[in-house]
Amino acid sequence: MSRRAKESGATIIRYRGVVKRYGAFEALSGVDLDVHAGEVVCLIGPSGSGKSTLLRCTNALETIDGGAIEFEGARLPRDERALREVRRRMGMVFQSFELFPHLTALHNVAEGPRTVLQARRAEAENRARAMLAKVGLSDKATSYPAALSGGQQQRVAIARALAMEPDVMLFDEPTSALDPETIGEVLSVMKALADEGMTMVVVTHEMTFARRVGDWVAVFDAGRIVEQGPPRQIFDAPTTERTRDFLSHLGWHGETL
Amino acid sequence: MNFDWSVVGAHRHALAAATGTTVLLTVATMAIAVPCGIVVASVRLYAWAPLRAMATAYVELFRNLPLILLVYWAFYVLPIATDVGLSPFATGLAALALNVTAYNAETFRAGIGSIRRGQLEAAMALGMSRTQAVRRIVLPQAVRRILPVLASTWVSLFKDTSLVSVIAVPELAYVAMQIRAQTFRVLEMLTAMAAIYWLLGYPQAKLVDWIQRRYAVTE
Amino acid sequence: MQVDLSVITDHWRFLAYGIGVTIALAAASGAASLALGFLVALARLFGPRWAKPAVVLYIDSMRAVPVLVVLVWTFFALPILTGLTMQPFVAALIGLTVHLAAYAAEIYRAGIESVRRGQTRASLALGMSRPQILRRIVLPQALVRMLPAFGSLLSMTIKDTAIASVIAVPEIMRQSETLAGQSFQPIEVYSFAMLVYFLILFPVTRGVDRIYRRVAHLGRS
């Protein structure tokens, strides 16, 4: 489906002039971006350019200092309880996985439904089993995170977020901490999710993934989006100097399909 | 040199009672110092700035003073400050509790603080409230780190109870040295005292090692 | 409550002598325990087979027995066994050194074992001998890592000198006891002693922190 078609669908997230400061340092200097239902939006750019910051502002792990973020038509609330409601409908996957080391894989995935959705133990565990199967780790249900490889841990983390049945999934550099061999298994899971129509916002350095799976790509630099557009444009025919610089630094010489 | 080891046997009841007092002091001190330590640690972590500063000052003060001095000071100051006549046992207990609370507060604070922020964030990203996240995710992990240190503090405390002998609390060190003074059997009584402490302390030290191995944290 | 500080000012020489003794005892037993502890650690890590269990027994025994007991036994019982009379300061020095060396030995061992094996492997690959590796590669890194633990040990040493008052060593605690008894002003005297100890100990812990932060990068491999 092209972006045109998805654009006609609902706008799940809308960023308008988002500003975020840490003391004197401005991490985000006015970001405008729309995320539509079923879209995969990839945020790329050099380290420290604000991509991760924007993601963390999306589910209010950080508060913004200017502009507005709208989720499903409403501005992000200020009230903690209302924010929790919002967070339930967003799933987040972290670069450092952040699995809970004192719980097995099954209990990690079941933790959200049990504690936050107040599901019964049996129901939560059933849902957890289904999610683990979805990411291909049914046989690791009783393993603790320390016994799992990085790629397996990240897949469990994805299952944990999916168990909440979110409307949008936020990925913060999901493969940056992984060995090259295991990156593939995580990206496959993410692609399968995208094919199912999940709305995703992905901060990534995996350009091939962004090129193939992304519907829209935003290039960040120093707290702003310097260019955004369909992958074809960004990767094959970038319109700004900054984008070209960034891509050539990464050694991106185009991809032969 | 003639040694008369029977003096130890002759006073075994007194020594046993004294050992009981030592154990009682240790248990009672921990019973006070663990909850108080939790309170002080919570103040240091979460309270309003002036309170946090006071809690930090308390911890820094009591960690930088010799316990034996604290015992003497408590003995002379507490009766005047509280206007209550406290028994030597109670005074000793108070000094020990003040000291160990400070160490525990630091242990709890460091244990909770050592849990990566990402864990709290991951829990909140699922939609948990801060309280739920702390209770279900941060605390269980913190306990694993705190337990070995607490065990080590316990053993130190057990040894430190010997210091309250200076204010005539009838624990093991005081009673053994009294018997020595009465019977003039210096080597026998002092060796017996050392041996009893060793017999009690050695297994505790080994237990601490086991706890540290069992709860070793692998990230 | 009346506070009369003249008891402190009138007898400052007496108290200052105590401070001197405290510092001397702490410095001497600290240095001696660092040396003895190092030998013990080497014996455990690189010595003959029988050395390891002997060292472990020694270390665990020092963890089990209070300092007070060690000092009292050294001063009162050891002379009976050996026939030698001992000055209180000497007895305290011996007792403290033997007790603290056990902790020092553990710190050395943990520090040396914490240096990554790869460092040794790389050095062997270059053709270095084991003593060279220990001296030039492992120890320098290990010493940096041990710094915080040694700082703690120094703090412990200074606090333990106060226990030597029990065997009449004229350090701060003992001098305070004597003065408090004679002047009937225990609150002023003991409060002053607390201030002195705090002023000695607080900079020690902070100082170690500072130094460690400066050199920590030297220990990371």
C-alpha cells in the first residue's frame, strides 16, 4: 500500500512543532511529523540528532517543552493516570531490551496483562504463550533472560509489548545492541508485524530495513527533520545535502534489489 | 606455666547466658535497624530536599564514627537527653541500632539505586504506575543485591556487640573478662572467649559467603 | 544543660597527644597490614598447595572474631604463652595488623582476580614471563580497582584504633575516657572526641572517592 493510501486512513500520532530541552541544550527544535494507521515510519539520522528523544516523548517518558503531540486525535494528557491509559495503547521496545531479569520469558510477557490490565493469571499466561509463539520462542517460555541470546531477548521484549495489544509500536534502535547474526531474526519479526498492518515508529540504523519495510522515512539532524518522504526518495534521490552526507557516511551507495 | 581449663567448664552456665545476651543484642538491633534503615533510605531517595539532606547527614555522621565512642557517648548523653534512666543493655542497644541503621540505610539506598533506570521505564511503558513498577520490578531485583550486604552487616554487628562490654552489658566479652578477673585464669578465659566467638562467628561468615554466591547478580 | 568547653581547652595537650597516638597507630598498623596482607594473598594465589587452606582458615577466623577479643588476647594472654611482656601500643599494633591483614588479603585477591584473563593472555603472547605480567600488567590495573576497598579499610583501621583504649593505649578514646572521668564532664569531652574522629574520617572517605574517580580509567580493560 502506498503512503497516499495510508494517508487517507486515521492519523495515529501527530507531532506539531515539538521542542524538548535539557537545560540549555535543545534536543528537539520544532519537529513536525504525521504517523498514519498501518504505516511504518522510520526515523534515521546521526547519533544525538533527537530521534530517540522524540520517541521517548511520544509515550511521555520525557515531557516536551513546546509544541504538541497528539495520539489518536487527542493531545497527550498531563495527568499521570490518564498517561498510563495512553501508554497501554502504545508498545515500546528498547535498545537494551530491558527484560525483567527476575522473571521467566513467559512471566515477562504476561507481566503487562496481569499487572496493568488486571487479567487473570491463566488468561495472561495464555496470551503470553500466544505472543511467544508469534515471535518464534515458544520453547523458551520457562527460560530466564540471562539464558537467552540478545536476539532472543529482544524478541521476548517485542512479545511483551505486543501482549498489551497496542495500537502503535515504538522501537528505539531495537537492533543496535545485537550481534550481526541475531539482527536478522529481530528484523524478520518486525517485518512480519508490519505486514500485518501494525502502526510502527522505528528509530534505526538499519537502512536496508528502512528502505524495504518503511512507508515513510524522516531524516533527523540536530533536533530537526531535515527531510522526510517515501524510502525511494530518501535513499535513491535525496533532495537535501544533509541527507546525502549522512547516507554516504554510512556507506550507503544504494541497494540493488 | 600451669593451666587450669576446668575454670571454663565451671562457669559454663554464666558463659552460656552471656552468649544468649550477645545473640539477643544482635537480633534486637537488626529488628530495629532494618525498618529504620528502610525509612532513612526512602527519605534519601524520594523525600523533599531538606529532609534528604538531614538523612544524608545522619548516615554520613554515623558511618564516620567509631562505634565504641558512640557507646560511651550514648551512656553519658542519653540519660540527660531523654531524662530516662536506661539500663546498660538498652543504652548499648540504642548505640548499636543508631550505627547499624546508618549502614543499612546506605545499603538499601545503593541497592535500589543500582537498578537501571531502563527497568523502571520499561515497566512504565507497559502502563504500570510508578508504585506498581517499583513494587513488582525494581524491589525484587534490589532485594537480591541487598541481601548479601545485609548478611555481611549482620556478621559485623555480631562482632560489634563485644564493644558494649565497656558499659558493663553482660554479654559474652564482659562476662568472660569478669570471670578472668575473679579467677585470675587469664589465658584460659581469654582463649575460651575467643573460641566461643570463633565457633559462633565462623559458620556465620561461611553462610554469608554462600548467600553471596547464591545471589550473585549476572546482568 | 550547661556546656563548658574550658575542659577541652585546658587539656588540649593531653588530647592532642591522643590524636598523635591514634594517627601513629592507624598509620603503622595500616602499613603493616597492607604488607602482610599482600604476602598472604600471594601465598594463597601462587603458593604451595597447603598454603591455600591455611590462608582461608586465617582469613575466615579474622572475620569471625571481634577486634576487641583479638586485642585483649594479644595483650593479656600472649605474654603468658611467650613469656614476653608487651607495651600496650605494641600489642595493639600486632593485634590490629593481624586482624586487618586478613581483610587486606581478600582485597588483593579480589582485585587481582578481577583483571580480565585476556590481559594475561595478550602479555604471554608477547613473550612476557609470569612475574613480569603480574608486576607490569596485572597489578597496576588491579591496584586501581582496589582503591575504593582500601579506602574503606583505612576508614575501618582508624575506627578500630579506638578499641585499643580497652588495653590502655593512650589514643583519643582512652585520653577522652581519662579526662571525662577526672573532670566529670563526659558530654563535652566525648562530643569533642566525636568531632575529632569525624574530622579525620570524613576527608579520608571523600579523598579516596576523589582519587579513585581520577584514576579509575586506568583500571578498566
